[in-house]
Amino acid sequence: MPTPGEVQAVLRQVTDPELGVNILDLGLVYGIRVEEGRIHVEMTLTTPACPLAATLPAQVEEALRAHFPGHEVMVALVWEPHWAPERMSEDARRRLGAP
């Protein structure tokens, strides 16, 4: 059974194509839960109008299925709490020139 840390390592490989930063450093992942045979990821996007609303969650699901075959992967896209730039890592802020 994968650990949450192993799931995070896979998610660090999924990048927002518009910003070129991985979804963990952007603060888009709100939760990871690993249960017997199942991986649950709760994530958001920077805005509900994001053009990647269908693409990015599908990329997350695809990456996790590829790395953890045989596990059911469930990605929930949520809008609460709202994403804010403060959720980004220091590295992401530097790369994007954010305060």
C-alpha cells in the first residue's frame, strides 16, 4: 500500500502547464488519503473558471494509476476553501515572482 508521502512524490510530477509549477507547490492539493486499495485526493484549482478544470484532475488520476496499478484512484475537485496565493510554497512564490 502506498504511503501519503509516495503519493505526494507522484503529485510533484504533475505540473500546471500554464505556470510550470507542480500542483503541490501551487497549494492545489488539499488532502491525500490512502486506504486499502484506494487513493483519495482532494484538490482545487486557482479559480473555478480555470481552463484546466477537466484536464488537471484527469492528469492527477492518470499519474496515480500509472504509479500504483491496481489501486482505485478518486480525485475530488473542491472549491472550499478557496485557493489563495498564500497556499503556494516558498519555491513556487519565488519562481512566479509572488510576494
